[in-house]
Amino acid sequence: MSAVWVGIALTVVGCYGLKIAGLSVPERLLTHRLTVQVSELIPLGLLGALIAVQVLADGDRLVLDARLPAIAVAAVLLWRGVPFLPMVVAAAATAALLRLWT
Amino acid sequence: MRWPGTGRLDASDRSVVSDSLGVAVAVGAYGVSFGAISTASGLTVLQTCLLSLLVFTGGSQFAFIGVVAAGGNPATGAVTATLLGVRNMFYGITLAPLLRLSGWRRWAAAQVVIDESTAMAVTRTSSRQARLGFFVTGIGVFVLWNLFTLLGAIAGESLGDPRAYGLDAAVGAAFLGLVWPRLTSALARAVALAGAAAAAGLVPVTSAGLPIVLGGGVAVLLGLALGRRPPGGDA
């Protein structure tokens, strides 16, 4: 079994485990203030990190390329209230066109 | 039209159903971007479709393929994906008293505990309408997300070099779209920026995948230090 399959299996177990735990575990065990606070901070920190790596990293190097203007376009569209799918398509098109022209 | 356990639908029930179906269509459709990006990143159609069927929480799915596409260890991808899925546990805690499920129904319902089904349930005034919003949204998103994942996966496989289509940039944009509604306070924005800065700083000195987990961890610690009160948003 390849490493990717192991990763998929771990992700399935982890993500489903959390869902069923939430519906099953007594509320008082999980509503401790620190736990709630950390759970609200995790998506913010992780998504921030994911964006930076996705936009700036090329292996173990930091590079500035067509992904940076693409994410800037995405940010402007989100700020203007454009829905998810057209926003993602516009970001991809920006990067694709810049690579075509340069 | 009848809904199991809720009896006949009146006018306000029907508006819950139509709102929920609207959300399901809008969210399900972007399964196409997940499918395309996943196979273009090197996963097979089967692996891509299994992620949507069995993981079924968009942020975690994008996180997993993001780490794998960057050359990271898939186990690191799984850790990142699971950490992003922690919020679903807290949704479950909120939903449990509204849904009051036991046995196999609880195990089945758990799979559709996601951002959208929770949002369409907790805003209702009666627990009957909360259940209606939860199930119509959850099942609707599940069906469409998986259907569109398959379509995107097949399209992505025949694309060739994903960079030529800007699909690498699309992943970054997808993450930005997921975090955007959460950036409702100065603390939330500071934590997201700290995560980005820490991860970028770690890229040259750690192996692929680790900057995400470590950067996210640094940001969470900073958030705890900065804020006594939780940040805005419904994380």
C-alpha cells in the first residue's frame, strides 16, 4: 500500500472520528473555554499557513511567480463579494494567462 | 412532500428546504475544483472520489492534496487535514441536542456534520426546522459534492500540466476563500497572517508539509497569548 493510501486512510479516520465524537461525547467534556478557543484559532492559523505555502513555496525555496498576482486577484474578488467558484476560476485564469505571456 | 420524522411541510418549512437546497447547489458545485486539482496534483480518480466520499469536509480535503502536491509526506497531510477537521467536532456538540439521534442514524448523520449543514441548522427557531435544515443541506451537499468531484477528477486527469491552467494558484485561492468569512476580527486576521508568515519562514528550513503544521501551531499560540476572548466567526 502506497504512502498516499496510508495518508488517505489516516485522514478518513481522523476526520470521521472527530465528527462522531462531537455528536456522541457529553457536552461538558468538550466545552472547556481553552478547548473552544483553540478550536476557533486552528482553522485561522492553518489556513493562513496553507495559503503562504501554496502561493510562495517551490519545494524548499520561496519564489515569487504568477501565483502571487493570482491570489491578489482572489482577495479583491472576495472583498467584492464574488462567490467561491468564480473567484477560484479567476485566480487560476490569472496565473495561466501570466504564464502564457511571460 | 413529507420528511421522515417531521410530518407535513408548511410554508416556512418549504423555505428552509429551498434555502438549504440553494446552499447545497452552490457548495456542491465547487467539488469540481477539488476533483480537478486533486487529479492534476497526481492523485488517481479513485483516491480523489474516496476523499470526497469518506472525508467529506472540503477544507481538510484541500489541505491533504495541498501537502501531497507540494511533495510533503502524506502522513503530514493527514495531520493537517485532521486538525482542520477539529471544528466539525464542535459543530457536533452544538447539533447533538437539536438532532437527538442514536444508533446507526447518529453514525450516518455524523458524516454530514460540516460548515454548511451546521449553519443551516443552528439558525432555525424550532428543533424540527433545525433537523430539516441539517439533513437537506447535509445530504444535498454530500450528493452534489461527490458528483462534481467525479466530474472534476475526470477532467483534471486529461488536463496535462496543472500549472499551465493555473491550478496551483487555484488551491491558494480556495484556501483564501475558506478563511475569508472567518476574518471578522483584528485577532482573527492577526492569527491568519501569523500562520502565513511563520509557514513562509519555515519553508527553506524544514521538509515539505511541516511548515503548515508548525506555522499553524505558532499562530494558535500567538492567538491564545493575544486574545482573552475568542475571535469572531463561527469556527
